[in-house]
Amino acid sequence: MLLYQPMDGYCYNSDTHFLYNFIINNLKIFKNIRGELLDIGSGSGILGLLVSRDLEKLNLNQCELQDKFEHLSNINSK
């Protein structure tokens, strides 16, 4: 997965991976999980994209107010 993030702003780090593992491990208790996944303050979209990559029946919706991050999130979603 090739992901873009800002050179001069917040970049994903180990916290993103810890949160991703927390989400995936806790959702494993549900069988055939499907529905909507809302990532509020998605930044460049990395966390939501990682989760939706592994839980294919989820429809990812991302929300970001900062234009720079919204642009990167749109690019990364493609």
C-alpha cells in the first residue's frame, strides 16, 4: 500500500499501528462484520484505509476539515 502524507505536518507513526491492532483485534469477536466505518478527523486517511483493507465488508467514510489532509486522503483512497 503506497500512502502519501505531508512532509511538514503530522505523519502516521506507531500510534496508528497500535490503534489499528486494537480495532482489528476487538472486531475479530464479531462474525461477518459489515456496514459503515466512519473515520472522523481522518488526516491523510491511513488508519481507515488499513482497517477497511482487512475488513472488506465495511464501507469506509472519511471526514477531514483541513484541506491539505483532505486532499491527501482523497489521493490515498484511490
